[in-house]
Amino acid sequence: MPSTNAPDPVDHAGWMACGIELHATGQLEQALAAFEQAGALEPGNINTTTAIATVLSELSRPNAAYHTLMSVAPQLMEDADGAANLAIAAETCGDMAQAHLAYTRALQLDPAHLRSLNNLGLLAATQSQWDLAISYAEKCLELAPGDPSYHHNLSDFLAGARRYPEALNVLDAAALRFPEHLDITARRIAVLAFNGDFEQSRQLTAGLDGRAQAWLQSFLAQALTPTDPERVLRPAPQVSPDPLSLFTGQAFEAMAECDWRSNTKLVIALRESLADNARTGRYRDWRDAQFYGLMLDLHESELAQMRQGSVKTIDEAMTARLPAFKPGRRTAARSADTRIHVGLAVPSLRNPLQRFALQRQLALHDHARFAIHVYGSTYRPDPAHMECLRPHAANVMETAHLTDVELAARIRLDQLDIFVDMAFASSACRPEIPALRVAPVQIRQLTWHRHHPPTPCDYNISDRFIHPDGLDLAPYGPVLRLPHTCWLAVHGDDHGAPSPLLVPSDCPAALVLCSRFLPATLDPDTFRAWMKILQALPEAVLFLPNCRPAAAANLAREAEAAGIADSRLLFTDPSSVAVEGTRYPDLFLDPLRCSAAEGLEEALRSGVPALSCAGDSMASRMGGSLLRAAGLPGCIVDNPQVYVSEAVRLGRDAQALSQLAGQVRAVTPESALFDLRSRVRDWETAWAWMAQRSRDGLAPVAFTLPPLPPAP
């Protein structure tokens, strides 16, 4: 064990000295053995125990290190450094309660303990507790202004709170003090872009040498690459230092938490970019902007330009990545199979509601006529999730681990007739797949816009409400209109989970208005309309279930700015334990710009009256499509002013609201909306028509499917 030139240790001090020597020379296993010998001679010695834990950490055995420190926790908690060491070990092992306890104890013993102040700030930041994180960072900077890390930590927390001007003030001061510090420079470039100061950001980037450019790229990749687990198996796209991309990325993330403070700047930036595209012929991949643009004050024509530019950019990026698709080639076995082969690209099967809905749809398909192939996109898939679908599908496979080219090549092997992108508007959406062409006919199950570009999807599936009779369809591209609704009401009420629309039992309000949505799909106009409704109905509350804390905090701020107390907004967090409820809300308010986003089907199935406002986009008319198919056309209005006045009228007239609720319960269960078997037949008839037209060599055209007799 010890060096051959040194005497064998015989006591605690000797073994400690031996361990220290071995540790200094990098012989970690031997040092650990020496420290453990010392520990056996003096059990509970805090210095020995700390030495053992240190070496265990260096040997990548954090749990053992934490367990070792916990054996002397009472002694460690009597010293600020000891408590901080215990907190760090606890944090490493995910024991956040013990970490907070130990860091707090360290600050009780030494209010100026920098490690504890700094680490508590970092912990608060991971939970988006920005005000708390900022307060810790300010104390660190006050105590140690000569340490650049405390400058950029404070700027990071201010940027996390989207207080960009304040973050820039911190970074500008730090740049004067540490002019050669690349971490400071990289942050200034990024925060200038986040704040919309594009030219300054570009100038600062242009002044970097090659080494600094590489440093900037590495910093951005680490700081801004999404950690979406559904995409982690594939290489993350390179984060660009382009100021416009940095700005829009942060603005879209803010919108996903109902933070609309950058919306005005965002609209200006997007319009300037579209003008630049038209002037230069250089396009961008605006896949995110196509979605978030729905919630902004942009025209449908501007969104159409984004779609066309994105299609062109993605198509050019995919060129020559895979041999051109050649329809019509069939293996002998496939030629003998006369069924129409349909591929469904679906989101993660880990989501039980999505999995249940897909299982329910698949079970209703006519498997004598259609062979259904399912392509899931699940991170760490569970085989059981696929097994429940196999009885109703020709093939089920997970695809998250495949690159775009690999997946497109694999799908081509199935010799599909039709490819359906059902992952649209989810993290599993991969527009590169239809760009590579994997089937003679490619469609999206749902889209956002009534205008349809000619590629890469051949048809826009719609219905006679979204594209009503009398509308000239020529400008909208190949639109296939279903007779009732293009929405498949597949979620059902027998999946075992309690309805998220149940109002918490401790809600005292006599009148409960409600809406359910993904935060990214809520627009400021809708929220302003809701605040007007609450102003006119002082006894009402607005119930917003499944709203995460960050979005809830932003909406509470917007409510107070509109003169509505945040106590009149009732939130539930989807990550918390389900709240017991005994009643449903009195009226469901469908969002204006992205209607039917999550809750409208659930509301109608539960017998809750609803109100929807039909706009000009497909996304804004989807709610009306559901209500029309549910037999409730009177619940559809055509402008926001009527939407507000009708909600107020119903809120003030208890009898009218009760009568509407009775109508919902009477007509909805037997309506076309919930005749799922017939709606699946509509889809199958549309698929068959498109497939036959493709086999006949005919180009896609607009078509209206006539009503079919109800399914038996």
C-alpha cells in the first residue's frame, strides 16, 4: 500500500498522512484504502470521513460519498464548510430537501458563505424562482466583485427572468472589469440578441477571432440546446449565433409560458425578416414561427409566406440526402396485398392519453381494406406501449433513435400508399420526413392554416365549417373537405383518469368559467377578452386547469395589469397530485386564435356549455368545427366582441345557461362529433379517394366528401 521507501503506518495519523500522499500523486484507489484504514482506527473522525467522501466523489461514486458524509451529518452541520459539503453531496444525489437544509444551515452559521449563497441561487434558478436566484447572486457579487463568475451568474438569472436590460447593465460593467473574459463576451452577444439589439450583437460577434468564435458556439450550444427528452437520441441542431434566431428562440420560449412582453418586438422582427427574404431570395426554416405566429398579430398571408419559406429551406437541406422517391414499385408480396397501406407518424406513446386515443382509433379501422403502420417517437420506449397497438396495426415501431434519412428510408420499405403526419405541432414533428417523400400521398391529420402549399404534403384535410360552402377553394390549394368535422374525438371518458375540468372542491365561486389549453396556444387577445368578461361578472372566477407555475405566474401578472385580482384565477398544476372535484365549470371559453386546443372536446363530453369564436385560420375555426358537429351551432360566434357579450349574457342569466347545459347534454352524445366509428369511416373514404386518384396518375385537387350513412 504505502511507498516501499516509507515505514508502514501504524496509527491514525500515519494512515492519514499516507492517504494524503497517495491522493496527491493521483493514486485514488490506494488513497481510499489508506483513509478507510484511518477511519477504522478512529470511527467518526470528521476529517477522515470527509477525506473518504472526497475520494469516493473523485472515483465517480457520489452515492457512496453522500452516505459516508451522512454518517457524520450532525458534526458537519456545526460548521459552515461542513454543512456546504454535505449539501453539495446531497444535491449531487438528488436529495434536494437535504441540500436546501444544509445550505440554509451553512448560511445560519456564516451569512457570507459564498459557496452556499451561490449554490442556493443556482438551485433557485433550476426551479425558475428567478427573484430568489437574483437575490442570492446579488449578495455573491457584493461579497466578491472580483470573481467574474458571480457577474455572469447574476446576468444569467436576470436573463432567465427576461429582464434583459438589467442583465445587459451587469454584463456591460463586467466587460469593463474583465475585457478578455470570453464568458462575459458570449453572454453579452446573446443577451443583446434576446433584447432585440441585433446590430450590436452582430458587431460584437464580428470582432471575435477564431478561438473566440468557437468559444461562442460552444457556449450557445450548451446554454440553448433544448433538453427535450423526445429528441435526445438524435443530434441536436446547431445553435446559430444569428441574432434574429437567438431573439425569436427566446421569444417563442416566453410565449410557451404565456409571457407576451416581447410580442411587439417579435412581430416587427418577423415582418422585417419576411421583407428581407423577399428582397434577397434567402429563406429561413420558420417551423416554430409558423406555429407561434398564430398567436401574434400577423396576417394569414404572412404566415403563408413563412410556410412556403420553410418548405423551400427544408427541401433544399434534404436534397440528395436520399434517392428520389419512385412510386409504383411493389414487391411480389406487397402486390398481392390489395389493402391500402397507411402510415401514421405519432407523438410519444409514453403519454397514456395519446396512446389510449390511438388504440381506440386503430380498433375502429376496417383492417380488411386498410393496413395501418404506426411510427412512434418515444424516448426510452416501453415495449408494452407498442404491444397494446399491435392487434390493430400491420406494424408498430419506435423511431426516435433514427436520423431523418434513416427514418425516411425505413418508412419507404413499407411501401405505403398514404403517409399521415399525426405528430404535427408536437415535439415529435419531423417535417424532413415528408420533404424526403415516403409515400405517393402525404397528408397532415390537422394543420393550422386554411391555405395549403403544394408540397410536401399533398392535401389539406378540412371540413365544411373550416372551408364553408360558397368559399372559393382555388386560392387555398388541394383541400379535401369532410362532411362533418376533421376532428377525431378519440379521447373518450373510459381511460380511468379523472377529468381535468373538475373544479376543485374548495372553490367557493357560484359561477365558474373555464378554459383548458397548452400555454403556447394562448394569445393575448383571448386573455384580454377573458378579463373583460370577469370585469362584467364580478362574482365569477376563471378556472385554468393544468397550468404550470411559470405560465400561471405570468397570467396572474397580466390579470393584475388588467385590474383583475389574481385570486379570481384558479390554477391547477399538471405535475401536482390531482385535486378532488365534485362539479364541472358552468361555461367553457374556447381560445380565440387556437381553438379546440385541448379542452373543448372534454367539455362537450362532460356536458359543459361552450363558446367559440370562428376566425380566419384553420386553427381558429377548429372549435367551431367541433361545435357544429356536436349539434351546437348556436355556441359559435364570428367576432371577439360578440364572444365577450355572449359570455357575459350567459353569466348573468342563470336560466339561459342552465337551458344551454341541458341542450349540450341532450344533443351531444348522439351527435356526429361523437359518432367516432362514422368519423373514422369518413377518414377511410378520403384515404381511398386520394389513393385511387394517385394510382390513376392524377394530381391532387380540392374535393368535398359527401355525407356517408351512419356506421352500423
